[in-house]
Amino acid sequence: MRKTLRRLGVLMTAALLVVGVSTPAQAEVLHPRQDWLRASTAGLFLHWGMRTSPGYTSCSAWEAAVTNGGWSAKYWVDEAKKLHAQYLVLASFHSRLGYARAWPSSIPGSCSTKRDFLGELIEAASAEGLYVINYMTDDPQWYNEGLGSGQSWLNSGAYSSYKGKSVNLHTRDGFGEFSYDNFVEVMQRYPKLAGFWIDNDNAYWERNGLYERVRRDRPHYVLSNNNEDTPIMDTISNEQKTGMTPNYDYPQAVYTAAPRLIEACFKLPSSGAWWYSGSNSAVDYKLTLGRLITNAGSDVKALMAETAMVNGKFPSNQAAFNNFTSSYLRDIWESIGGTYGGGYLHGGLKPGFWNDGAHGVTTVSKANPNQHYLHVITKPSGTTLRVRDNGYKVSRVTNLRTGAAVNWSQSGGTITLSGISNWDQYDTVFKVETAGREGIIPQAGYTMSASASGSGHPAAHAADGNYQTYWDATGAGTVSLRFDLGSAKKVSYVALNQREDSTTHPAANSARIKNYNVYTSNDGSNWTNVKSGSLANHRGVQFIDLPAGTTARHIRVEKTSTQGKAQLRVDEAWLGSAYPGAGTPESRYEAENGNVSQGVVESNHAGFSGTGFVNYDNVSGSAVEFKVTSDVAGPRQVTLRFANGTTANRPLDLSVNGQLAVDEQAFAGTGAWTTWQTVTVTLDLAAGENTVRAVATTANGGPNLDYLEI
């Protein structure tokens, strides 16, 4: 009687495990459960099972070797932190690792440990604020790899007895049922697990509502799918592709567009045996760091795969890379952690191919959208770097590692950094402070139309500020996008963000614009061709500069050919009326004409505006007072031009009409007294005349002050 009841209990449990959910799960591109992963930069991928070097065929022998070898979950967490990773993916139930399950399981069918290695890892990671994702495979084809003929890592007989029916684990359907049960068991046992990393898909899972069940039972779990863009999954993870130029730029081959969560999985040893052989393959630092930084600059998560030995330790070459990366990234972490990729969904400077062979990515601070970083991974052949500014007015550039001021200039839509001789071998990072964007015609100021649009993706979606929508230009050979500004306005350039799933590599898969024409019209009927040309097959925002003085009500951009596929899609498009800094300021007030207290007017350092500049006395309280006029009341952008040939900050208190407006505004060293830079602040001015006073707050006095400009 006891045996019958036990058998009945097993059958009831098995039935519950395979019960599906009647309502199909919905695919959400954005969901709060993804927040932690979207905030992450990287993960550590661990392949660790029975076949991990030196390899075992006995599950109990493997477990004993792991324990006796001193395995520690904390070791893995500490190594992940060295890589500045925020999560770990544990692959033990892997088709080529003996289908080992590193947790105690009540489901027979493959190796299962008595010690709860997965649970220990979850707890150790949680204690450090990291997350753990469990790898699950769909594929039984490697059931006898490394074994003799007729042997198998999978025990169909034991599982069949457990289920009360015959199940062949060597078939996709049979293995799908076995793995389904394991999904449910893991969900029930580990509420603090962050989700599942799934190798492809299995028809049994789909028929029996596996994903719906995950969403129901563990709604906080993320689902990541390898090499198959299944809509219900939160993340599409691709094995890092090769063949791009430069070789680290995997996002050239991404076939899924953000804001979809995208992950790149790559091995630290770029060649040779690695994942369970126990070999100590070399790590290519340039390639690996280039991949990590380029992925971060493209909002792609970098999942770095390392070789865990039986006791969990990494071969010396990988351990050395982890140690190097810990300090290397720490010095520039503000430019990677807490940033968005630049030139895409979140604004930013133009990434990709720059001048003289230079290549890299840009990032934007999440906390301050006017704070940018240039990552020069491949340096130019000379000492100059030129980057498209995307409408941002630059106020200061420094080398992030050293803090040294960098000589720069800005004109015609381009920032030029000059005199750079000390390039980092992996990533030279420049911190670019800006005063925001200027010269952009607001998208609300024009109406969009197109010669062709796909269903549900009209031209208006190219100028709605929402990257979840886009204009589908269809497969038309020639198709145009039109801006109606309502009245004639000056237009200096057109900017286009084409969908990032239009891959650059291979070129045959690219659906980006190749050849184009730009037409203008004042009546919408008679058109003039003002520009023809071609765009490079590159990622990120692309610009079409129009002839100087172009003024029109209607602007029409016509695509006549694409780089490969005809299917053009555009996330966002916008117009610029002027380049940053190109307009005449409302008012410029020379410091030498102001009321100077404890300072002198000099002209002995070249590069100043007007007839000279003010050299503050080296005392606290030295000051320059300006009488400035504003035609309207309210906040105004005010720029101060200065030079500071010392390495010490010389802050100024800025007051308006006797009230402190900015407390100790920094004026850091510019590298030389002839190197002039600007700081832009927002001051609340009254209509009419205002008194603006700039007062030194330290014994060093203020910087050399050239002018104040509204």
C-alpha cells in the first residue's frame, strides 16, 4: 500500500510539472524585471560540469573532487567583481559537460550533486549585490560524447521509472520533458535566482507552456535565449562573431535592434582549446578589452566565458587577465558603469570610424546627459582626433585617467582634439563636458511624410523621440522621407539613426542607406537638388551636411540605394539649424571692461578675446563684476572663458544681483596660461540690466578670465 501511494505521488508530481498555462506569455521589450540587467555592463559565464578538467564519468567522484579541491562560491564572485561584472551564468547542465546538475535533484536522469553548489553560488553572489542565472540546455545530441559505444550521460530508464512511462532522453521530445521538469524544480527551489540562460529552444517546452509557467511562477526571472531571437525572451544572446574590422567590434553583426536587451557571449581565450580541456590558452587583452568596451558603448551586455577547473579555479592566463582588468577598468569606470552607449538611443557623440584610422565608441552618463566619454580603442596615426559633435556644445575636455586638460576646438559640427601623443594601448578615454545641445530644430516643429511606409510604421515614427517605434521604408528601391517645417528655415544638416539591426557585417545583410539625394522646396511642389552623395555602412548616427545658407520649408531625403538589403528602417531623424557655437552670442562682455577688484588687466598670454583679460590677485575675495542685459526674465545659459596654467582648481562664486547663484564653480587647470577653455552655467536673470559678480573663494585667487557670454 505504501509503495502504491508513493508511486501515485510521483505520478501526480510529474503531472503537475508538465502542466502548461492556457494564456500564451506576452513578449515585452521593456519590463521592470529587466532593470538590473539593463543596468549591468558584463557577466561571467562559467562552464563547469562532470567533464571539466581533468574530467569524470562518476557524478559522485566529480563532486568529491570539487569539494576536496577547495571549491568556493566566493572565489567566483570575487573574480566576477575583478571583471567589473554584475552577474554570473552557471552552465553545468550543459550538453557537452555530461549534463551535470550542480544541485540536489529529486528527478533522476543525469548527474546531480548532493552538495548544493548552485545554491551556494546564489547566496555568495547575493551577499555582494551580484546576480546568478542558471544555464539550461535543450539538446541531447551529445549524450555519449567522451564515452564508449552504447554508453550515455543520460539515464532514460531511471527517468522513465520516475515518470511511470517510457521516455527516451536521447530524443528532443524526451529530453524536452526531462529538462522541463528541471526548470520547474529549480524555480521552486531557488526564489533568489535571477533567471534562466537557455541554449536555443525545444518544441516540447513550447507545446507545454514552459515560458508561460516561468512568467507565472517566477515573474522576476529573466529569460535569455542563445542564438535564437525568441520574442518572449527578455534577452537575445549571441556568441561573439568574428570577421569584423576591427575584430573587437561585435555589434557590427547584431541582428536585433535595441531597446531589445542584447548580450554578446565570448571566450577569453580567443583561440585554442579552453572550456573543459584544462588548457592554459593565451588571452588576447586587446581583443577582449576591445569587445568589453565596444559592447558597453553599444548597450550590449558582455558575457565573458572563462574556464573553470574541477576545483573552480581559472588557468593562470585567465586569472592574470582578471587581476589586470580589476585595476585597469577601475581607473575609467565612470565612463563605462552608469552610462549609455553614445550615438544611438540616448544621444551622444558619434561613435565608430573617426579620422586617420581611429576607431572607438562613445558613452553618455545616465546621471548627466551632457557628460560624454570618448573611448579610443584603435588610435589614429597622428596626434589629432576628430569626432562629430551631434549638436553638443563642448565646454571642457580632459584625459580621464590623468585628469590633464586636452587641447580642443569645435567648428562645423566637429570636435578636434589635438596634441595627443600618449595613447593608451587598449583604451584612451577622454571626458567631454558639454553645455547641452544647440542648433537642433525641435521635432515638434515639423511634420513628417514619406513616399512609402510599412504597415504600422509611418514616417511620423522617425521623428517622435521614441526608439521603440520606427519608419519602415519598405523594400522600395527609391524612397524618400520628407520634413515640412511650416515656414522657411535655415537648415545646416540632416541626422539619421538607422535601425541597428541592419548589420554592417556581413555587408550583404546591411539595409543602411548607401546613395542619397537631398532636395529642398518652399512650396512642396518645385524641388531643388542641393546635395547628393553616399553614407558609410557604419553604425551610429550619420550626418548629411547641406550647403551653407540652405533655407527652405521642405526638406526631402531620398534613398536611391542601400548597402545590401533593400529594407530600410529609420529609428529617428532630425534637422540642425546651426552647428554648436556657430551662432552669434546675444551678448559678450569682456572681463577687461568689467569692474575689477583685486586684479589687473593683462595681455601677455595669447589667445584672448578683445583687448586683454583679467588676472585675479592671489587672494580670496578678488573679483570681476559684469553689468549684463537680458531681453527676457528667467534662466539663461552663461559662458565664462578662462585659462588656468596651474594644476589647482581656482573656484569662483557666481552671484546675480547680490544673490549667490553658483557656489564655488570649478575652474580647473587648462594645462597652460595660453590654453583657453569655457565653463557654462545657468543663471536666473531679470529682464533688463543685471549685476553678475565672479568672486575667488581660495587664496589662489581666480583663473585668468577672458569674457562672459550670454
